[in-house]
Amino acid sequence: MSGAAEREAVFPTRQSLGLMKAKLKGAEIGHNLLKRKNASEVRYAVPDLLLLPANIPPPDITKRIYDAKLKLGRVMSVASFSLAEVTYAVGGDIGYQVQESAKSARFRLTTKQDNISGVLLPRYEAHVSEGNKDFGLTGLGKGGQQVQKCRETYTRAVEALVELATLQTAFVMLDEVIKMVNRRVNAIEHVVIPRTETTIKYINSELDELDREEFFRLKKARFPRPTLAVAKKKERDNAALDAEIKAKRAAEAASGEVVDVADDVADDIMGTGEDEDVIF
């Protein structure tokens, strides 16, 4: 990847430098917060991967799911065996009697939410109406005890199923959130922060170059050097002056009159000449 592709396309100014620095600071703060959030979510889901403080019991959701599945398997096995006992004791299938006598739901669910690092996880709670005796007369002639036992066993099986559904749903949602947070953390760490730092370095280098150019310009304006045109004009003036002096000397030599300016000046300085009288 070329250097131009690793930085953002910005104009190198002081304002852009301030914006890039603010963006870098925000990216670092967001990266730290996302890493902390990810750590807390992983700690809730799979605490064995992290070193936890001794005073905080780890909510091992994976172990709870494993235990809930084992418990559900045992309870369903007992419930199936109880149903077989009811069928044997009553002498037939009592499913139609239960369906005809049931008027209202005895087993109800309520949904609540748990906030885990900003992630809302559903939590299901089971409630059993003890006063509901819709099919209480089922098995009145024979097998009533087996029917009551089968009813209680299936109630425990449904409660175990609700617990497992709560844990499994929370685990799946946490897994998706952890993957999403990991992608964001990696994007900020390996793309956003390096690109912003490269952009800041580019802006600093361009601003330093502009400062050097401005310093050189001010130096040139304070101490100007003669340009080529000025030098040529001066050379032409000197050549014209030399030509004029040569022409004047040639004219004086042709007329035979040579004036010694230096001797006249020396006589005047010494005062050898007579001054005119002054009348007051």
C-alpha cells in the first residue's frame, strides 16, 4: 500500500491538524472503552479465559448451559417414564381428556432484561398457578397418583427448559456482540489510529516546510540581493560614463587645453594668491 493511501485526503493547515489530533484522541478513548466492554462481555460469557478477582464470583454462563442441558435431559427422561406409568395405570392415552378439561394456562412466562455492559439480554421467568385444577378429575377412577406425579414432573421439565432457553439466548446474543465489538476494536487499532497518525505526520511535515519557506521569504525581503536586471543597468551606466569621460578627454586633447584641477585647488588651499580689497 502506498503512502498516499495510508493517510486521509486533507489540506495541510493548522485547523486540519487540530481536527486530526482531536480525532486521534477520540479514537484512542473509544478503543480503550471498547476493549473494556469486550473484556467484561467475555468475562461474563467465558470467565475461565480471564484472571478474575478472588472476591467476585464468575457468572460462568457456559457451565450453567452445560448443567442445564444435563438437568433437562434427566428431567425429560423421568417425565417420559412418568407418562408411560400413567398410560399403563389408566389403561390408555389421557391426552384428549387433558386437552378438553384445560380452560386456562397454568404455566406462564414473564420476560425481563439484564444489562451486561450495555447489552440487553432477555431473561425468562416461569410462574405456575397453583389454584388451577382444570383436569383434576383425570384419573379419578384409577391412576390418579401417577397422573399427579406426571404433572409435577413435566412442570419441572418445562421450568428447566425455560432456564436453558434463557441461558442459550443470552449466550448467542453475547457471542454476536463480542464478534461485533472485536471487529470494531481491530478496525480502530489497525486502520483508524495508524491512518490518523500518518495524516498528522504529513500535516506536520507540510507545515514545517511552509514555515521554512516563509522564513526564507522574509530573509530575502529584509536583505535583498541585486537582481540581474539591476546589475545589467548598472553595467550599462558604467559603460556610458566611461565613454563620456573618454570623449571629453579626446576633445580636450584635440583643443590643446589641459586644465590641472589638482594644482589650482592646491594653490587656493595654501593661500598664495592675492585677495581683492574689501571696502566697508
